[in-house]
Amino acid sequence: EAERQRMEAVAAGVIEVRSQEDWSSTVGTKDGKMTVVFWGGTWCRKCVALKPKFISLAARLGEQGPNFLYGDAKKASTLGLESVQTVPAFQVYRDGRLLADYVPGLNVNRVIPAVESLIAECEVMELEED
């Protein structure tokens, strides 16, 4: 199951953050493309349930959508990244700047629509700044 999910994530373009380079090559670039980061962990049942939905969102939005990253929250600080206090957590970045973050409530079915709304809000916010 884990290997199948990993292959689906790769096919959908979801990058697993394993190094500072993975982080800086997507979040830190100044290409104007938005990046959505999902911080989770294998110990978190809600995260495990959300990961396939996050992968499906990435596949549905495709290359025209934002970059999608998945990171293990326990490894964030070892990568020199800000520590993540709560999982699951979602962050939206553009040009290395944090635009928004979201820590979902209890209802797993509402999380991905909320993340989609967050992406849309950040797109509007960026258009208004230009």
C-alpha cells in the first residue's frame, strides 16, 4: 500500500521533502508558482487518511496548478525548516513567502475543499497585490 501511494504521489507531481534542497528548489524559487505543503506523519491517523486525497488534488490540478509537497513534520526541524507544531497542517507559499497556513478541524472530508479554497484565496490575494 505504501509503495503504491508513493508511486501515485510521484505520478501526481507531489514531492516528498527529504532534504533542504527539496524544500528550497520548490518553495524557495522566485518563479511565481504557488507551492502547497502538507505536513503530516505516519503516526497521525488523520494525516494517513488525508494523504491520498492530497495526492488526488495534485493530480486533478495538474501542471497548471501549484507545486505540491509532502513533509514529515518530525523531520522538518532536522532539515533546518521551521518546526511544525500540529499535524496535519497545510501551508501555501509563493516566491519563498508564506501566504497562508491552515490546521484543519476534526472533519477529514472538509479538509481538501478547504485547501482548495485557500489556494483560490491566495491566487486572488496575489492578483490584488500585482
